[in-house]
Amino acid sequence: MMPETARDLSSTDWRSIIARYAGPDVRVSLWQAFSTLFMLVAGLIFAVQLMEPAPWAAALLVLPLGGLLIRTFIIMHDCAHGSFLPWPKVNDALGFVTGVLTFTPFQQWRREHALHHASSGDLDHRGYGDIITLTVEEYNARSRWGRLKYRVYRHPIVLFGIGPLHMMILQRFRAPSLASGAKQLWNVWMTNAALVGLVAIGILAFGWRSVLLIYVPAYYLAAAAGIWLFYVQHQFEEAYWERGKEWDYATAAVTGSSHLRLPGILNWFTGHIGLHHVHHLGPKIPNYRLKAAHEENAVFKVAPELTMRTAFRTLRLTLWDEARGRMIGFRELRQLRAN
């Protein structure tokens, strides 16, 4: 019998399901890392070679290069969960390299992302790498200036247009926090130093125009797509939000994370991260086992499903309505006030 919610599973039940898929297959992981990085480097070199004779062709390659950077980030993401390779030092080294390629301080991001997993959907513990989400009551309690700032922040142009610049620039600087201790802050500066070296090598080998006109646009597209993926994985009408005492990890994982149905090629570029409900319940499952876990276990069928079309509709959802238990938009809030 298929459970109505993840809460219907006992702790032992869902943990035993996850255990069957957790942990890496070394051959698959090594091949995924090698093939992805090889295609990324080869694609960059090919695009650079095309810049003079066929700049339009070089520009067209920016899109697949962005896709490969997303796939590179997914490898870093799995390394952060310790699910990609069984050797901690090698796993961390690969995470650092893929983090540099995606402008991400690996150790700092890993800590912040772990906090996100531990609190996703918990109204009393928000803010760890999440899209900032206010409740209707919190929004109404803000000053006019505070409400305006939130509306601007939640606008798609800001989230997906300026958001990539935040990832590119502001990740270079972090203040001490729960997500950023001494170890994480040291990693931020190590990543920055490696980035300076990577950019210098790119300029010396291929010229500054290649870095500025090929790599930066590819990264920008990858970052914008990544923010959108993260957005739709937790921002949808039937999302899960509860106060700390009522919050449940398994329910938050399976019903508070969407199942985003993507075309096959996009599943490849994104490492099946559209199966986000599976990943949240079992973060130790590597990306290439998410599909099997979803298809072979009924508990994952209760996750809210989104398609490319319905996912874009979620952009209008901006506030959590605690009274109604769903996400609403600013327009609906005005209608509720009018009534």
C-alpha cells in the first residue's frame, strides 16, 4: 500500500530504503567526473578556437558549456554530501576543484547546504542557503520599505538576473556565522586564490576575451538555471512549511521538495536533481541512483510533481500562508485583503 505521506513510514522503513541506494559506485563516479570535466575543457578550447573564424558558433557553444558547468556543480554537490567517492580526502579534493570551476567555496557551501537539509521547511530555522520566504503575517508586519525590499528581492529579474552575480561575486566574501566558521572562511580565501590562478592561466593561454566572452556567460547561464532549479524545488503551492515542534524531516523531504519532470537531456545535465524529494530524504544517494530509488519505491510517488510549464507558474508564489497551508502571491494577498 502506498503511504499517503512520508510521515506514514516508520524511521526504520525509510532509512532502510535509503540505505539500498546510498554510497558511490566508484567506476560510475570516476567516469562521470572524467567525462564531464573532459567535455567541459574540450568544449571551452573548441569555443575559443571558433571565436575568430566563426564567433556565432562560439556563442552557440555557451549554452552547452553552461549545461556542463551545471553538471560539474552537481558533482561538487555530491562530493559535499560525501556520496560521490568513498575516499574522504579524494572526495574533498574533487569537491574543491569542481567548486573552483563553479565559483563556489566547497567547504563553506558544504556546511551551509548541510544546514539547509537539516532545516528545509522549518519556519523557525530559515535562511541557510534558501530563497528567503516570508509568511503572510511577517510580510504584513513589515514597514512599507521592508515590504518593498522583499517584493524587489522576490522579483524574477532580481532572483535569476542578479542572483548569478551574487554567486560570482559575493561568494568571494563571507562573514563568520553558523555556516562559516574558521575552517569555512579559510576555504573561501583558498577558493579565491585558486580562482585568481585559474583566470590568470585562462588569460595567458587564450586571452582575456575568451574568459570574458566564453566562460563568464556560460557560468552566468549555469548559475541562473541553478537558482531556478533550487527555486522550483522548494517554492510551489503545496510546499511544506511547519513550525519547529511540528516539523518532520521525512515529510519535509518528500512533500516539501518537488519532483521536477525534465526532458532527458536536461536530466543528464542536471544529474536528475529534479528528483529533489529523493535527494532530500537520502542525501547520501549519488545523483546517478536517484532515478532508480524513485522508480522502485512507492513512498516517493507522493511528492508534488512539476513540469517545465507548471514550474514557471510558481514564480508568482512569494509568501507562505500559514492559515491556508500553501504558498500564495502578492496578487492573491491583495484579493484576500479586499475580501
